[in-house]
Amino acid sequence: MSDRPYRVLQIISSSRTSGAERHVLNLTDLLRRRGHDVEVLCPEGEWLPGVLRSHGVRVHEQSMRKSGWFRTLAYTLRTVRKDRVDLVHTHLTRGTYFGYLAGLLRGVPVVASAHIANRDQIYRRVARGTNRLIAVSNYVRGNLFGQGVPDRFIDTVYNGTDFDQIEDHDPEELKSELGFEPRSRLVGLIGRVCREKGHLEMVRAMDEVRKAHPEAHILFVGRVSEEIREELGSELESKGLRENVHLLGERSDVARVLDSVEFSTMPSHKEAFGIAAIEAMARSRAVVATRIGGLPEVVRHGTTGLLVDLRPGEIAEAMLFMLDHPQECREMGRRGRQLVREKFTLDHMVERTLMVYQKAVGF
């Protein structure tokens, strides 16, 4: 790999606090630590621009709405020329449209990260010349191939978690802070509270779990989407689960939560990769997850967790196994931590990304 640093413009069409945005933040920090010059173009406001600037990153806030399309494209073209960008790295569909056109018109290679499985034509268009596509899992890679992207243009680069900065927390501390009895047994579900993440199925599973383990509690950590708020409240009320299902909202101390639970869950309807799973595994927590999307690439059934179909009964059965076999649950968590160390660290992620950059740029 060349010693010359790359000048990279990352483009992302969202500034919220979801997985792709956090990935851009992590990747930008890691590339800059290795001496590369990275700037980011993203929508105005919200979370991402502020946190990037606090890290010393040059940020270009531009509208990604249709009404500002030509102005943003013109700005992107000027930025690529003025800053002598070597490579444009795009994230999410609309960001990839801007990056593809900027690369095409300025003769600069494009690397497009596909964070979800969708069928937008832009990914087929990117697959030309020295451009590359990054799939966050082999599941996403297969989706791209299935929609006509030649496999020779695609590289799988798993997202990573910061394994080196793990600090252990006393599991009893948060339990006491939240008012749980010492005998309470906590389970986690980390992520935006919405239909596609399986929170309604989890409530129905907990209706079975608490019959055998009334001391079991599940913690929902994440912002509650309006599309589920009313139905979720009705389910909790009708099943009398207010005492066993706890909505903690968004928290900055997710690591403390994970250290306080016995295992984590991901009953998702769809999942391109499963960053929440590797974050739990990094903290030696086994994961109960649905057998969909990229999750089987992360959660190894019977080794680092349990895979189930998206049915409340199956979810409940797996949770009961974990609660009834705590030693096996802890052993799965230990093996999960080792798997993260071997495959899913931020260092693995950035090194593989730089290998993709080299293919695209040629040095």
C-alpha cells in the first residue's frame, strides 16, 4: 500500500444518529489518525456535523433535498476540484447519486458503501472503471450481485466496534440506579424502538418469559418511533407488562447497559449487518437474534448466541434457554468477544477499507 495519504471526500445523505452516520464518524477518525485528509459533505443540522467538527473535521453542510439538488451538485464539483480530492466515498442512496455524478464529471474514482439491501439503480451505475462498492455484509453483497452489479466490483467490509476502549462497569450499579431489586435479571434490546426492529414481537415473547421468570426484565434502549408508540403502549397495558418491559429512551451509556444485562437481543425484521450485535458481543454478551439478513454472519448459532425465526414463541424459547442456562450463556458471550477481536474491530474495518481505496485509486 502506498505511503502517500489519500484526500477523501465522504458524502452521506443523512445526519442523524443511526448506524451509517456513526460509521462515517468512526471511519473519518480512523483515516485521519493514519494521516489521510478526510472531509465530509452531509445535510445541515442534526447530529453528525456538530460531532465531526468537535473532532476537528472539515464539514460541508449541504441540502440533500430535491429542491437544492443542482446547487449541492455544483458545490460538490467545486469541492472535488478545489481540494484536489483523490477519491469520493459515498454512503446511503442519495449521497451515492451526488458522489457518482461528481466522480464521473471530475474523473475521480468513487467508492460507494451499501449499508442496506435495496434495489436502487445507482449501484449498477457506480460499477464502472476503477470504482468500487463496499457491502457491509455478504448478505448485502449478494443483494447487489442479484440486481446486476458484477461481483468483481464488490468488496465485503464488515463494520467494526472499538474493542480497545472497552471499560468494564459494575453490573449492579445501573441495576440499583434504575430501581431494580438485586435478584432482577436484565436483558437488553438496543436500537431505535420501531416495528422493523421487532419490539412488538419482543413484548409478546416477554409475556411468555415472565411466566417462568417473573424476575426477568427487558430494557429497550433507543428513541421510540411515533409509528409504534401507541400500539406498543397498548400491548404493554393489555398484557400487564409495564413492570417487565422498560423504555429507557436514548442513552449515552449503552456500554453500562450492556454490562448490566445477561444477554442482548435483536428480533429484527430486516438487518443488513447487525452493529448492535457486535457491540454486545464485544462486551462478552451472548445475543439472541433473528435468522435474517446479515445477522447469521455475526451471531453464530450455539456458539456466540442463538438464532431464531421471527416468532414470539421461538424468541421466548431462546430467551428461556439463556435464563435457564446462565453458564452456557456466559460462555457464548466469551466466545462472542473473541470473535469480535478476530473479525469485527475498527482496525480490521479501516485496513480493509484502505485496501478498497487502493484498488480504486491505484496507489
